[in-house]
Amino acid sequence: MNFFIDTMNLVFVSITNFAEIYLLLIFIKLSLAWFPTVNWYSEPFCSLGKLTDPYLRLFRGTIPVVLGMDMSPMIGILFLQCLMVIFSNIKIGTF
């Protein structure tokens, strides 16, 4: 039983850590989007786009474009932050 509890706690911590790293990758991609000279077809920018675009595409179109800027990544970022808070607060202990 103790092995199962430790395994579940490890899974929850791993999900939280993955979400933190993925959130960092999204912030890097969104920050680089402000620079018009970034060539998204060369490495490492191509890999960054391949990692983050499928997730960000899920939220595209949920919020209309405001002043020419796509605000849908905000929903993706908020979702990841909520996921991080939920999984970081789940602790399974022995009773």
C-alpha cells in the first residue's frame, strides 16, 4: 500500500514539474513572437513551435483577436497554472 501512495505522489509531482517546464516553453515562444526577425523554420525555433503549437491551437479562436493580437494563449497559460496548483496541492498520505 505504501508503494502505491509513493507512486501516486511521484506522478502528481511529475505532472506539476512537466507543466512548469511546458509553461516556460510557452512563455519563450510568446516572447520570441515579438521579434520579427525570428526564422520559425530554423532550429531551435522550429522545435519550439512543434512542441507548443499543438497545445496553443486548442485555445485559438476562443477569445477574439484584440488590436491584432491573439489573446487565446492566455487561456492556455491559465489552464496550465490551474493544473499546476491542483496537482501540487494533492498529497496522498498514510492515515
